[in-house]
Amino acid sequence: MTAPSAGAVPLCITMDARDNVAIVANDGGLPAGTVFPSGLRLVDKVPQAHKVALVDIPEGGEVRRYNVAIGYALRAIPAGSWVHERLLRMPAARELVGLPIATVQPPAQAPLTGYTFEGYRNPDGSVGTRNILAITQTVQCVAGVTDFAVQRIKAELLPKYPNVDDVVALEHSYGCGVAIDAPDAVIPIRTLRNISLNPNFGGEVMVVSLGCEKLQPERLLPPGSFAISLAPGTPAASGPQGGAAALGRPGTGVDERNVADVGASEATALDVVCLQDDAHVGFMSMVDAILRQAEQHLQRLNARRRETVPASELVVGVQCGGSDAFSGVTANPAVGFCTDLLVRAGATVMFSEVTEVRDGIDQLTSRASTPEVAQAMIDQMAWYDAYLARGRVDRSANTTPGNKKGGLSNIVEKAMGSIVKSGSSVISGVVAPGEKARQKGLLYAATPASDFICGTLQIAAGMNLHVFTTGRGTPYGLAEVPVIKVATRSELARRWHDLMDVNAGRIADGEAGIEDIGWELFHLMLDVASGRRKTWAEQWQLHNALVLFNPAPVT
């Protein structure tokens, strides 16, 4: 990558010496007639982050960025021209056969030891970065009642329990009016189950049910699917530290009652408030029942204290949204460097977004730790190809108007910039949608690219800390997990100074290197995980709704 410097000098950034396009780095873009230090003259006005042809590209010729053909010229493109989506024919998706399988084994890096954070140890051996009471709902019908109760809990009860960070209603749009026995119904059901068991909720499971819904509480959380809350001072059982990744494919009809491993040897009766119970006479009777049950959980959560734990207990989900052409230049490479640091520290890192990595499937299968892991990625891609085909679209439906305005011409270009969040480590496992991550290292969590669905599925996988990069800007946040926001451009970081936690735009400005921002992010993660720092999303309480991925029919 060419290293731009600060000032008024026209700047462009290339990602590989073999590229024949570069992106304009200057704020506001550059006018036609601008001459770069190399002698290249712009024949068009080129907006910031958009591509300029470095050489004459013939009709039908490859347009290369990241040393990948991101498209083919629909007409001859002279050097100095603005290269945008209307000039490109997108390449076809690579077939899922003949791929390189576990051919790249990065050199082993020295373990990163001595880094810790202050977290909450749970009965199942997992560690939370926050101490939250989560109230699960079996069906959307109860959302209004639960929300009313949560507001009262926050106002009347939470001040009595200062060691509890928050009370969160796990609202969703599922539970009834659906084909509950369809094979693909396994995905939303296990997603909601595993969200309820997220490490940030301390093993306290509380459910609000209507009573007549299809997703009955005992189906959502059958006996043995959750550990009992242990009294303060009780030794926590050791949780799973490794083993095979969850390789189940969506749509295979796997029984949703194959629940996540639990650390404690016992299970307790599920704590359910059912609104249709005869005992409830009037609305306030329902609300009061929720408050009574919530207080029991709050008392146990309040007795918990943070303790020093190794950085290996982090379970980090990385994601990008509102992406631009700088995403793959600044923020995502810095996150990728940080990903490698976390893997060296023994932590778990998940990258996701099927349509945003589909065009780099050969890069991923080649980095798989084993042929089985490579095949699991291929299986997930094949299932998703078929899922999109049923809707008569392909992966090109992913890119948004904002992506294109930010310089990303198509999904191929976007995919190349997205993959770099994964760093350079081997991919040691695959997590199917809604499943729980069951091993450490770098994992591919197969999710849609939709920000809120991806975040929801990463919560289900056990994420206790989230990193989200953006170039166009988004106020995205989650109530369940701290979200660290990384800006790709300094202009965005300045305008949204109280929404962005890290400014990776300094890389493009020449003020910092990828490694500098990667280490900054690593240290910030430890501070946020310890509760020493709050992210901007936490401070403003910006919370996106949970959105379950439900490919099964709605009735």
C-alpha cells in the first residue's frame, strides 16, 4: 500500500503493486485535471474513496484491486478516469469445487502472554465482560408487557443492586405464526436459546411466556440446557476449552434440542412468568410477577465481583457495516492485526458475513486448519448460495447505495476488504447460524451480512465483546455486549467524534500504521472488557434490536 502523507498533495492508495486502479484519499475527492506526483492526470472528477485508473484499461480488460479482478471493463477506460460500477461487469462467483484445501499454514507466532482483564466468571466456566440480567421472551406477543416491566425494574429495583450493569429484554419477532417444525426452524430456536446463555448474563435464565405460543418455554430451554446459578463462593465448573467446532449446516434438520454444553452438573427448573396463567388478574399482576422474579436474579447477580482473568477468555465478534473503500485499507486491516494478537493470546475471534466473504472462499479454505474445517466452510457457502437462489438473487444483492457512494463498485471489491478483518491466522473452526462457539482461535461464524442479524448470531455464539468498523457511519450498538466502533476515515471520526471509539483513518493520513491502530484496539478491548472504559454506544445507550435469522416458512 502506498503511504499517503498529510497536506494538500493529491493522494491515492493502491493495495498491491499489480493493481491497475487506486482509490483517491483526499477529503472531498479531486477535480479533473489534478496531477499526482507520479505524473498521472485525472480526466474526471473522482470522489474520495473512489477508484482512478492508473493505466489504460482496454474493453474487456481486468480491473484489479487487492491483486484480484474485481470486474471487467465494459468499454475502454483511459488512465486517469473515474472507475465506478457502471463501467464494470462483475465476475461470476467462484465454483465451490477444486478449491485449495488447508494449503496455507501461516508460520506459528509466539504466544502473547501476560495480558488480562477483569471479568465475571460464570458457573459454566465462561467469562462475561458485563453483569446483565437478561429476560428471555418466547414470543413477540409479550414484548410490550416485558418492556413495561423492564422500565420499572430499571427505575425501582436496579438502583438497589449497584453491581448489576443493566436489565435487558431479549425482544425478537419469533415464537408463533411460524412453521415451528420445519427443518430450518432449528436456526432461530437455537439462536434464541444460545443468546439466553450468553456469558454476559451470568447464567441467570428468566423467561416471559404468553402461554399459547408455538415456541413453548420447555422447547426453547429444555432441561439440561442451562446451568443452575451457583451461590457466591461456590467453585465454578470448568467449561469446554476446545473440541470440534459446530459444523452443522443450516437446513439439515438437526434437532434443536441438541443443546449447548453446560458446566454445572445440575439443572434447575426454568423460571417462567406465563402471562396467561389464571393467577394474573389484570396487567399490573403480570408486571408485578416479572418484578418479583427479576429481583431474585438481581440479588444473585449483585453478589458477583469482577476477577482477573487471562485475555484468552475474550470471545470477540468482528463485523463491518456502512462500509466504504477505506474499510479494506484502514479499519479492517487494523482489526485483522488485532485479531492475530487475540489469537496469539489464546482468545476466540469470530468473523462472519457469508456474502461478504463468498468471493474470497479460496482464501479461506486455503487457511483452514484441516480439510474438515475447509469442507464446513464450503457447506455453509453452498447452503447460502441455494438460499439466495430461492429468492432469485445472488451475492450481488449485498451491496448498498451507501457502499457504492463510498467507492465500493460491487460485492467482489467489498469482499476483499471484508476478509482482511480475519487477519492471517489459520481458521480453526466453523460455527453454524445460531450455534455456540465451542473452541478457541479464529472461527468462521456463518451469518448473513445484515448488521443486526450478524450481531444477533454472534451473541448466540457466545460473543462477550464486539468490534464494528464503518466508513459511511452507523450508530449501531447492542444492549447485550459492548460494541467498539472503528472509523475508516478521519473525516468521519471528526464529525462523529462522540460515536466512534477508534479512528483508523490516521492510517490513510500517514499519522499511524496498521500495527499502531491494531495495538491501540487491543488495549482498548481489555479496558472495555474490564469495565474501565465504556464505548460511545454504551454511554448513549444505543441499542439495535435483536433480529433472528429465520429461513423457515412463516404461516
